[in-house]
Amino acid sequence: MAKDPDGQERHAVRDPVAFASLVERHSAALHGYFARRAPQAADDLHAELWLRAYAARHGFDPARGSVRAWLFGVARNVLSAHWRGLAAHGPHVPRNPGSDDPWAAVDDRLVAAALAPRLRALLRELPPVERELLLLVAWEQLTPSEAASVVGIPAATARTRLHRARNRMRAGAACDMAGDPT
């Protein structure tokens, strides 16, 4: 990566020619975001993300966070619109209270196959914002501050909620490993 990636990326957001460098730098991570959450629609959502990001590039505010966090925020909005569109076309899409995105596919994506059912249940029990923060940090490798920017909360609040989510997941997994089906 360049010596001043933030400065170069801020320039690339506004410059139509340099915008291509953002696509090259962030495409794999953003496609992974969609592939883990909506595998069947990942390619289409990824394309929609870049269309929306390019169209909204003049609205990027560096004071609100990094370019990476801004792009993940756009991705989150694209995914939410996708789930709302599916829900509008029928009840066949599973819904989580207070959330616009189903998490049934999370089970297939967990590395710890032996704990997958328990971890899936623990993830579903997390409040939607805590779940999103945890997954943005764990899967997408965002910093807690970047994840805070994506979900639209203060960084300190995100760190607190992330700590809480990690503790809940650890405690639940520990109970499962100890044979306690709580």
C-alpha cells in the first residue's frame, strides 16, 4: 500500500479517473462482505455497491471516517435495500426482529463446524448492531472505529458494544464446550 493511503484514497473518491484505484484496492473485501451475507446475490450486490459509491462520491466526508469505512457503509446500505426488496416480494425470506438482513447463511460460513449451531444461535441472540459490529471486525477486518462509522454510532459506543458481543459469544461457546446447553 502507498505511504499515504488515506490521503490518496480521499483524492481517489472525488477524482473519477482515480476512483478505479479504490475498486482495485477494496473489491475483494467488499465482495467477501456480500458473499458471506447473501451468497446468491453477491456479484450483483457488489456491482450495485460500486455504482452507488461512484454516484455518491462527492458526498464522502473524510471527517466522518476512512474511505474504507465509507465503502462498507455503502455496502451495508446496498445489502439492506436488497433484503427489503426480497421481503417486499414475499414472506419466503427469513426475518430477524429489528434487522433487515437474514443470517441463516452464517452457519455455512463458520469455520468451527462443531460449534456452528451454537454460534449461529448466539449470533442471532445478539442485538443487530452488536452482531454487525462483531462481523465487520471479525470477517471484514475493519477497525472498531471503522465499524462504528459503518453502522453510524460513536467509536466509544462501538467498542463497548463490540466488547459486550465478544463476551457473550465467548461465554456461550464456553458453556457449549463444557456441555451446558444453555
